[in-house]
Amino acid sequence: MKNDLLRAVDSSPADWILLNLALSTMKMGGHRYGAFLDAATTAAKLAIYSTFVEQGNNIRKTGFLYHVEPKRVKAIVQEIQVALAEGQSLKVLNSKEPYYLIALPFLWQEHFPCAPGAARVRLQGLTPGERKTIEESLPSSAPKARILDQVEFAELMELLHQMSQEELPSSQRMPFSDALMLHIKFRLLHSGTVIQIDSPLVDIPLYALASESYSPKGEQERVFAMIDDVARFFSLLQAWVREDEGVLRGVEVFDVAPQDRKVALEELDAMLRAWADKYHQDGGLPMVLQFAAGRREHD
């Protein structure tokens, strides 16, 4: 299948990026053909408008660079200027996934820690033996953190949402709602990051942190995260091309024994998490480390 597609288009990296973008958003992401074309057209118009501004509002030079008639450039510029002036929404695609879910395990352990020897369950009316029974229902790999009731869990999700909104312009912020809370809760439970405990010892559901990191589960769940990752990585590489300060591009090519591959990746994951924890400082310069490791294609 892949070779057939390569024969159908120019197999340059740029063409392969466009083809994978279409496959990811339409086939895997479920976006309509028309919606993808609208979004691609919007992106092309924004590229022309950006160049128009960079060229000192020179319509002819912009048209020359993109092989577009000056009158068409003028029409595109006017369309974008009207949209910006009136606050119109252009036709774009949305990944639909709240990327900030990755912060929940850290937020949970920060606000609801559990000291060594302390009980994870702090509901009134339970005996030590009943608390132990509930705690033993958790997987052994679960982080050492308190088990929450539904009110505490809802408050934690609201705090997570509020923190994410602080990074957005006021015009793009959205209020926390019951529908959004249910969506976040579904994502966390479905991914296995959080476990719901329905014990006969209590009348309400309890929630426990089951993993130190959030990772969407299943192909459909990972598609949106993949699209966000690719967009962020592309932006980082553009900053690298501009030689912006504080941007590192890293590539390592090597061979590994098949039986060592799994443990090598697990070691790398632990090492990167420890590195980030070492240099993290609240209120410091925001940074992102993004990588993918896997089998390389033959050159």
C-alpha cells in the first residue's frame, strides 16, 4: 500500500508529509473530505497573507513568489484582513483532544500526596481493615497518592482545566462545564490513567491514580495526540531553522539487539522523566521535550 502511494506521487519528503497529513486527518481522524480541503485552502491563504506582510504589502512580489495572479493575491489579502478585523472564524480542523491531560498525574500527586505509612482512603466510617481492602484493589504499580471521592475528583479536573485556560488568550477560553468534566473523566478512565473503584464498602464511587503518565489508548484515541505532536514538532523545527535560542534538534541512528529493544526504550523513558524533574522549576521558562523512537526505514 505504501509503495503504491509513493508511485502515485512525487516521493519527496514534502509530498510524503502532505500525504500522511491527509491520511491522518481524514482516514484516521474522521474528518470529512470537504473539511480537509477547506482547511488546506485556509492554510494556503494564510501562507500567502503572511508572505504579503513580510514583503512590505507588495502584492506583485507575493504573487511572483507563489505563481499567483496579483488580482487573486489581492482578493486573498482582503479576505484575511476582513476576517481578522471582524473576528471571523476561518475554516480549520480541530484535534478535539485536551492535550493538558498529561499534567493530571503530576497535579494529583502534588495536591493529594500520600506519605509513607499513611492511608490512601480517608473516608469517615471505614475501619482500617476496610481501607486496606480498598487499597489492595489497586495495581501494584499505582503511584503513591490518595484515593479521591467524586467531589475531590471533580475539583481536581476543574483545577486542571483552569490551569490550561491560563495559557490561552481570553477570547479562546472556555468555561468548565459538566459536559467537559464528563469528557475529561472519560478520557482519563479510558486511558487507564485513573481507575474507578466501586466497592461494596462505600456508597459512592472512588477514584485512584493508576499511572504516572497519561497516554491515550487505542488507535482512535492516539490519532489526535499524534496530530498535536506533529504540529508541535513542526513548530519546534521551524524555530531550529531560524536558529532561535534554546532549541535543540536531536537525531541518533543506531542498531540494537532485538531482545534489548524493549528494556532500552523503558530506560530511555525513565531517564528523560528524571532529567525533566531535575531541571523543572515552578514559574520558570516553559519548555517542551518531544521525541519518538522506533524502527528506522532503510535509507
